[in-house]
Amino acid sequence: MGLFSRSRKNDDTATAVTAVAEAPASLQDLSHLSGNYVIDTVHSEIGFSVRHAMVTNVRGAFTEYEGLLKLDGADPAASSAEIAIKVASIDTKQAQRDEHLRTGDFFAVEAHPEITFRSTSAQRRGDDTFRLVGDLTIKGVTKPVVLDLTYTGSAKDAYGVDRVGFEGGTTIDRTEWGLTYNAALETGGVLIGEKVKLNFDISAVKAA
């Protein structure tokens, strides 16, 4: 994918300066996290949920993806992230629904096999909270999104590998990315909600 093949800067200098000015003086030192990390897909999850039939939520996940994190613990604004998701790996625990989601009614997998996210800025907002702004591309449409993430910890695992964790997410309007399929219900309303919650539970290992 050529992840991190180009440099990125925080274009919102004023926001970055304000964030530093307002940050508590007692923030924990995260400089030890600096480095490049590969997302461990075995111990991570990229999931979603959407309202179904106006009464409940359908939850699912993508099981095939890859991504890199470039962390700068001393200067979090210099950090970045990129992820590429194989759309065909969508799994909502119902095979017929998954096949429909792969068609032109939804993701049009043959024409648009990947969903990508590339961060454009990063901001530390608290002791263990961060905000990533970036470009989310779905079905050939690219729009900015904001991801709020919590740093869940770091450790050297049983194999002696440095590991770091983050969790969080965002909510998007699927119709803005051309995912407009729906059906009216006899009792009123529609079959599928427009708002989709994206959830990330990421474990990443430091690159050698």
C-alpha cells in the first residue's frame, strides 16, 4: 500500500498550539512509544453497527485489513495512521446479508475492493485521549472524518515484542459515501439507518 511513503504535517497549527497550551502539565510521558507499528489483525477488530428496522442494531466487522501506525510519543501531532480494509471480508454473521452488502446496492466490491483511512493530523487531548483527523475513502468517495481514540496501554508481550493498544471510533452518515440503498417499512420508517458507528479496537506491534 506504500503506507507512510509520504510525509504529513498538521495543517491546523493554531489548533495544535491551543491544544499544547491547554494540556495539563501532568500528562504521562509517552516518548517510549515512538516508532512504527504494524496492526496485529489477530488481536484487533474493526467493527460497525447500524440501526435495523427502526428497533435494533446490526453489528458486523471486517476480518481482513492491514495498517501502520507511526507514533511520536514526544510530539503526538507528528503521529499518523493508515489502514486498508478488504471490503469483501465483511461479516455480519448472516451470509445472505453479507453477499448483498458486497453488491452494487452497497459496497460494489468488484469495483471498489478497499476502504482506506489516511490520517492528516493528530492531536493529544488528554492524558490518554487522542484525536485523529483523516480521509476516509469508501466506494471511491473520499471525505474527512474525526476519530476519537483512547490509549489503552503498552507492554512487551510473551515473545518480547513491544505492543501498544488504542480503542475508539466515530459515527458517519453512510449516504455521504454513496451507500444510499434502503427500503420503506409498512409501519413507517426505513429498513436501514443512515448513521453508522465505526469501532476500532487496535493492538499493534512495533516494527523491527
